[in-house]
Amino acid sequence: MKKALLIYNPTAGREKAAQRVILARSILLEAGMEVDLLATEKPGDAQKAAAGAHFDYDTIIAAGGDGTLHEVVNGIGLGGSDIKLGIIPAGTSNDFARALRIPTDVRQACRLIASGRVQKTDLGSLNGRLFINIAGGGNLTNISYEVPSRLKTYLGQLAYFAKSFEELPRLKPVRVRLEIPDTVIEDDIMLFLTANSHAVGGFDHLAPSASLTDGLLDLIIVKAVSLAEFVPIAARAFIGDHINHPKVTYLQTPWVKVSSFEEVYLNTDGEYAGKLPCTIKVHPKPINIISP
């Protein structure tokens, strides 16, 4: 019998995760999987649980959003473990699950997990810390961890948009130096993002050329903009046309080194990740994710 550890964040996604795990466990048991439940209580719990899971389980199931996945992936690491990672989307935006076309319906997601079909998927790292979907920096990226968790619980993705428009008039661009293979970019920017998938921050086409299996990260740089310039960029991002805006640079790279004389905060999968300087790079296909 397959044995799985189901790790869930009881406060994720308007508290959907806690509501779904009992049903998920029942469905998986009927499908022939033995399932143990682990509810996280504080940051780091999911990573700690995932780190030793390969000794007792052949599958880890993450029920939550990208933050829960971020911890689980860092627990699994790059050590070549054959453990499979299943996902039950239950977060605010579920960007990574959307990119993999994992069903949001818990029954369908569980049937997919029970099938055991895996896709070897790229991961990224920022200063050695793994990320599953996105890493970046700049004043606009601060918004994701400045939004109170309770506000995210009740408003979902709208909380991020509300905070963006509230803060933008007060945000100042920062001068950064970005080094990529054969190119150096120095400019005043609002943010830079490196994306592993096309779905980022609730936008399904923020990195329209991204692939989870191409061994590349998609780098997006938003130069210094006013509120009047930012609004059409955000609108065009819904269909992926923002990459053609003159204030946006978009390219693909296996790595990027970023530095600045200013204090610039970093973010991985929506969580605070320190300050510049940083080295971001891709790790081709080190993890087995259950997906369609």
C-alpha cells in the first residue's frame, strides 16, 4: 500500500485547507493509500516534516498555497530523493498548481495523486534557498508579505491588488545591477522577478514563455514607473502583453546575479528572503511532482 504524509496549513486560502484534508484523506484511503495528517502550527513546520519524510513515506501531499509548497520543497531538497510530491490547492492564489493544471476540486486532485503520475520539474534557488515558483526583489515585491494574513484569508488575491495601489505612490525605485550570461543591466527599477512558471501573483500570463521543464528562469524587470504608467502595465499583464511595454524587460536565463548600493528586500514564493545581493539560478528537474 502506498503511504503518504499530508501536510497542511490550517489557515491557508480562507481556511480551505483545514476543511479539505479530512475529505481528501477519505478519498485517498478508498484509492488504496495510507495517509497520515500533519497540521502546521508555525513557519518551518512543513519543511521540517518534509525533510525526513522519505524514510517512512513514498509520497508527500501539500495542502495549502505556494507558501506551504515552498517549505515542503525546501524540506525535500536537491538530494535526489525519489519521493513524489502531490498538491491539493488550498491557498490564496495557488499559482504553481494552476501552472501544472492541477484541479482545484479536492476529489479530482486526490484522484490525480492516487494515479501517481509524475513530471520531473525545475526548481530555482535564491542564495541557496529553494523556491518553487518565483523569486525577486524591489519595493513592489514587499507587498506580498506586508499584506496581513487575516486580510489574505478573507479577501484572497484582492488583498494584493488593494495593497499595490495603496502603496505605489509612496514607493521609490531602486538602482540595481543585474548580471546574466553575456549581459549586464544597470537601471532604476520598481521590481525584478524570476519566474519558474507562467502563473505568478494571481496572473496566469505574467511570464508567458515560462516552462517548468526548460532549465531556464524567466526574468521580468519593471523599470521606474508612475501610478499612471503602472495601471496599464498591470492591465496588460492579464493577457501577457505587458512584456511589450517599454518600461518592462523580459528575458530567459539560467541564472542572474543582482546587487545594489541601496537596501533592497527579497522575496521567494511570497515570503521574505533577506536583502540584496543575491544569486538566483535554476536547478533542472530535481523533483517529482504528481501532475496531469
